[in-house]
Amino acid sequence: MQAMGGSGSLVLRTVAWCAGVLLAGAGLLTALVVGVGALVGPEEAHSDDRPDTALQEFTRLAADDPGAALRACTPARGTDFDALAAALSPGAVPGEQRFAVTEGPLLFLSAPVDGDDLVERDGDRAVWVYGGQGFAAVTDDARSLSPDLPGPAFYGVDAEASGVVRVATCVEAALRAEASGVAAEQGPALPVGGGTDGR
């Protein structure tokens, strides 16, 4: 009887030891997974910032070398602004520096806008967006120039969206290049008003 009791006690000790080893191994594995996750986490967060970094570099380039920035800009088609013209305030005329940026289903358009009645207003930051259901005015300038259009919430964007910033920066680069005498050949062929498709 004592021999059997000793055997049972040995079995229990062996089982307890194995359970302890398994628990310790599980704890070690959990700590390893958490540690690796902590190391990987910052890299994922950093990768999310890359689009913003690229946009910041582009806006910096537009300020420092507008001719180089213009080579990365896409002129808008004349027909895009023909469609928008009906929504503009009477006398408002988009300048020749017209640019477009496509992001997914959305097309962002921008151009400096002039007009006799717009002396007190700055139309250089006017940005509109088209997404298949008509135009929407994104920036303050665009909303003042086309008050009958819906606002940016119509397409779920705002003035800080990358497409908005990029297309407005293209206009600013074109105006800087023009003011500094940079040759037109250094940037894209700017479309002339009057409904020319440009493609």
C-alpha cells in the first residue's frame, strides 16, 4: 500500500512539474509576441505618415523650385472647367493655370479666378471636387465663387485632404513660376481657356 501511495505521489509531482513547465513556456511565448509587436508597431505608424511626408516635400518643392514642382502637376482638361463655369459667380473667370488631381473616384480641380467683382477676394486657393454627382466647392475661395454648390461634406472631404492641397499647390507653383519668369517649358503645357480639351 505504501508503495502504491508513493507511486501516486510521484505521478502527481510529475504532472505538476509538466504543468508548470507548460505554463512557464506559455508565459515566455506571450512575452515574446508582445515584445515583437511593440517593435513592429512604431514601424507601422511610421509608414502611415509617408503620404503626408511626400505631400510636405511637394509643397516645399513648389516654394523652392516651382518649375520642378510643375513637372509633377497635371493640367486640367478644358472641358472640366467648361462644366464648372455655370456654377461660378457672374464675371468670375478661371485663369490659365488650371490643374487636376485624381484620387480614387474624385477629381480635384483648381485655378486662380479673376473678375471685376472679385477685387476684394483672393481666388488663388479655389478648389472644387467632382465625383460623379456634380461639383462641390471645397475651399473657402471656391465656396465664395460658387455659393450654389454643395460644400466638401458632399463627398466627405475637407480643405486638408491631400488632393486639395496638391492641386492648390500646383496653382501656387504656376503663379510663382510666372512671377519669377520661369519658362513655360519647365512645367506642363498649361491649357488655354475656351473649352480646349487639352488631351
